[in-house]
Amino acid sequence: MKHIRIVMVRENMEDIPQYPLPEGYRVRLYRPGDKDTWVRLQWDFDSLVKGVEKFDKSFGYNLPALERRCFFLVAPDGQDVGTITAWYSQNYHGQRWGRIHWLGIVPEHRGKRLSKSLMTVAMNCLKVAGHRRAMLGTHPDRIPAIRTYLDFGFSPDMTGRNAEQGWKMVRETPLHNKNNQLTCN
Ligand SMILES: CC(C)(COP(=O)(O)OP(=O)(O)OC[C@H]1O[C@@H](n2cnc3c(N)ncnc32)[C@H](O)[C@@H]1OP(=O)(O)O)[C@@H](O)C(=O)NCCC(=O)NCCS
């Protein structure tokens, strides 16, 4: 299922949900040398992913921006256990967009609404950086992530080549349909 890519968009940056971090957790910015941290975390999220290639392709053309835009979630014991990047796309549908990129939390820390706290941090960052709209790419099997993105006001972009097929797959996935949020129109 993973080869189908779907896109979600948010046409404005108003009323970003503000989820505080649970007690003991904190967020830190990317520092020089954190490529290894990022790659290790991607391995924890999904061992099929080639983290080094993904990092280089996603960020290699603007490494300094990571120090303002890439965040790590730090657990109460001081371990880095998640990441999100408030990135950008120079030309999507002819416009510049903020872009939510590579959200992930290690399995031991999932299910605590931490993805929402990370989304708050990243969306606030995009807004402060001057972005007026935001987009992201994901896959139909990423149901927890899609639910979080819906909660943050993202909606399916139905203009893409695989959009109809991809969102049909999402709708047919068990647990997708809380409050009928995934009705695509
Ligand atoms: C996506 C991810 C970051 C979510 O992190 P998390 O902190 O565990 O998620 P949360 O606890 O904030 O829950 C987010 C939503 O998903 C739901 N959810 C959590 N686990 C779920 C599961 N196993 N099945 C279905 N829904 C689930 C939650 O109920 C919540 O939705 P709701 O608010 O509508 O109830 C995490 O699952 C992950 O790292 N996955 C692997 C990497 C990935 O898929 N990244 C996204 C790439 S686009």
C-alpha cells in the first residue's frame, strides 16, 4: 500500500490547535551532527526505510534550515524519541507552502497524543516563518498520522494522480472513520 502517496493541505494558518507537551517531555531543535539522531529514529519508526538517503534527499539542499525547522521530542529520561520538521515546498500548485515533513514517534511513546504536541510546535514554527498555507504528503496506511492531520485542519487534496484511489483505501481501513472526518468532497 505504501507506494501510493496522498497529499493533504491547509489553506491558511489560522487557529492552529495548541496541544501542550505532557509533563516531563520537551522539544529541542536540530543541532549540527543530529543527522545520525534523525536517521536512527527513522529506523525505529520503520526499519524498511533507508534513513540516510531519505535525509539527504529531503534536507541536503538546505542543511542550515534544519537548525530552525527540525525538532526532536525528548522523553523524561533524556532520550530523543520523536521528530517533526516544519519544512517547505517552493512550488506546489504554483505557490510556496509550509510543509509538515517526517513526523514520527518511537513505538514505546505512541498513543499519548504526542504527535499532536509535535504538530503544534511545527505548525507554530511554519506560521512564525511566514508561511500562509501548509501541505504534507503521506500514505493511506498511516491512519494515526492522518487522524492527527485532520485534527489540525488539513484536508485531502483530491487533485493528485492517485488521490481517488488513495483516499478510497483510507476510507476502507478499519478505524478510519471517527466522526466521518474522512469524507472527501
Ligand atoms: C503517526 C504517529 C507519529 C502518531 O503518534 P502518536 O503520538 O502515537 O499519536 P497520537 O497518540 O497523537 O494519536 C493520534 C491519533 O491517532 C489515533 N491513533 C493512535 N494510534 C492508533 C492506531 N493504532 N490505530 C488507529 N488510530 C490510532 C489516536 O486516537 C489519535 O486520533 P484521535 O485524536 O482522532 O483519537 C506514530 O504512529 C508514528 O510514528 N508512526 C510511524 C511513522 C509515521 O507513520 N509517520 C507519519 C508519516 S506521514
